[in-house]
Amino acid sequence: MAFIKLFDFKNSTGLLKKEYEKGLRRAGRIWNVLTIQSQTPEILRDSMRLYNSTMFGSSNVPRFDRELLAVVTSISNECEY
């Protein structure tokens, strides 16, 4: 079984803590999709930038359709996110 060390909010510092705080403000909790990236806060930060640009940035694709595409992709990949 694979094991990835995760860092929780109360033990976070620096950039990781900053990204966790953003997650708390955005969603009211820290989802596993964030904690799985906790070993490398720079990747977490860049991943969230990409997500925010994709979902909330300027696009000809309506927000509803972007969300729908994300759901269909997750289902197709058997991903809980």
C-alpha cells in the first residue's frame, strides 16, 4: 500500500500554512486534494493557481460547463474529486 506523508493545518508553517488558510477561506475546510500536496507547498500553490484560472478565469466556456466537464472527467477517471 502506498503511503504519502501529509501535513495538517496545525503543524503547517510558511507557504503551506498560507495555502491552507486560503483553502479554509474558500471552502470552509481543508480538503484532501490540498493535503495530498502538502509535502511541496510550491506545487500546491501552483496547482491552486491553475484551478482558479481554469474555473474562474476569463473563458468562452460558461462556468457551469467548466464544472460539468470537471465532474465528467472525475467520474471517467474514477476519482472522488
